[in-house]
Amino acid sequence: MSKKLEGKIAVVTGGSAGIGFGIAKAFAADGAKVVITGRRQEELNKAVVEIGNGTIGIQADASNLADLDRVYDTVKAQHGRIDVLALNAGFYEFMKLGEITEAHYDKTYNTNVKGLLFAFQKALPLLPKGASVILTGSIAGFRGIPAMSVYSSTKAAIRSLVRSWILDTKGLGIRINVLNPGHTSTPGFNNLLPAAAHPGVIETIPLSRLCTPEDLGKAALFLASDESAYINGIELDVDGGAAQF
Ligand SMILES: NC(=O)c1ccc[n+]([C@@H]2O[C@H](COP(=O)([O-])OP(=O)(O)OC[C@H]3O[C@@H](n4cnc5c(N)ncnc54)[C@H](OP(=O)(O)O)[C@@H]3O)[C@@H](O)[C@H]2O)c1
């Protein structure tokens, strides 16, 4: 059976762990040459080996515009184009209303909105006709979560940006969609919520289990491949039904 991303070049930000790692792994397994980014070199080195298929790791902070330039310069020199762009790196932490700090606001918005916006804009010259752009949103973008208001609003912003970007890119033949994970077992999630709290979360999910990076890899592969060739500007919830009630 032919692979869905054979001959394609994919870039995944925050691809060294968690959801980004699941996405990068799914892309590479289906034939893509993958470039991942992350801030910790050691994590990148490990992930590059595990993902395989000639994956390249570039140490870069998704909220730093100079780092983004460096990533795209390297991708341009190595591959010349980006067929699949998965902007996944994001920051989340709890911060109660009344205690929200400027540092929390800046870090959350600089990573999730500013960094993502410029990562997309700077990638435009490298995106050929037929390219697929996948932005990691969250079901938090349309639901209330206690002590997560700033984070949730960044994910709503991503969803909103896409509505205009599909109009701004009309005629280029590129597709842009939002992938909304539900509660996903990742290093970041497990750090936010200790294992003892997981049963209470699972209780709220109709499929009675946490989402996995593999679940998101499969959904991202669908959005990346020609199987979703006429799907543009949507948000795809991969949440076990958690956001439906
Ligand atoms: N897990 C969930 O339940 C869940 C639910 C909905 C949405 N999401 C979204 O999914 C995305 C990934 O979350 P996750 O749970 O997989 O996180 P994670 O377990 O913390 O993994 C994050 C990955 O991204 C990298 N990363 C983090 N900040 C970065 C930055 N500023 N620049 C470059 N790389 C960065 C990390 O490596 P370094 O630390 O080395 O940089 C790591 O490889 C985020 O956008 C998050 O908002 C997660």
C-alpha cells in the first residue's frame, strides 16, 4: 500500500515530546521527511532517533521570531519547501483569576498566538500548492476551564485566525485546519494534573480514557494527507466526545 505522505516534507513545532511527537511519528511512518523543533536539545536528539526516516531536529523556541527564521532557513536549505506544517508548540499552566500575572499572560500569548502567527506567516513562501497547515488548538478554545482563562483565550484566537487566513490565502491552494485535542496524556498534561486526578477527568469523557499522542497522530495524518483534500478552515475535535455536553 502506498504511503500517504511519501515524498512530502513536514515541519512539526514542539515535536520532541507529547502531542507533537505523536504527530511527527505518524507523519514519518507514512513516508514524510520530518523536521521537528523543541527547546531542549537532549529531548530533540532522543526524538529524532525514535521518529526515524531521516528526521531532523532543530533547537528553537516557538515564541522567538529569530529562532523561527533560523528554522525556516534550515528547512529551505535542506528541503526547499514545506508540504505539511504542524504548528503544535504551546504553553499551558493554571493561573487563577485574581492572581494572573503579566509574565503568565506574556508567555502564554507569546507562544500560543504571537509565535504561531509569525510561524505561519514566515512559512508562506515555502508552502507549495497543495500544502496542509495544521494548528494545534484545544477544546479549551470553546469551553470554560477554571484557572485556565488566558490559555483558553489563546486557543480561541487560533481558531479565529484560521477563519481569516483561509480568505487571505485564497488562490494559493493551501489548506489550514485546527486540530483540537481533548485531555491527552503527555508530559505536559501529567505535570499539570497528577495521576491521582486522572480518574476524575476520565469520568467526564464518553470514551472513558484519556486521549493519546497516537490518537492525535492519526487525526493529523488525515488532515495532512489528500484524504482531507477538500477540508479547509475546520476544527477537528479529538476528545473522545468530552466537549459535546
Ligand atoms: N495535553 C493536553 O491535554 C492538550 C489538550 C489540548 C491542547 N493541547 C495542546 O497541544 C500542544 C502540545 O501539548 P502537549 O501536552 O503535548 O505538551 P508537552 O507534553 O509539554 O510537550 C510539548 C512539546 O513541545 C515542546 N515545546 C514546548 N514549548 C515550546 C516552545 N516554546 N518552543 C518549541 N518547542 C516547545 C516541548 O519541548 P521543549 O520543552 O524542549 O521545548 C515538547 O517537545 C500545545 O499546543 C497544547 O496547548 C494539549
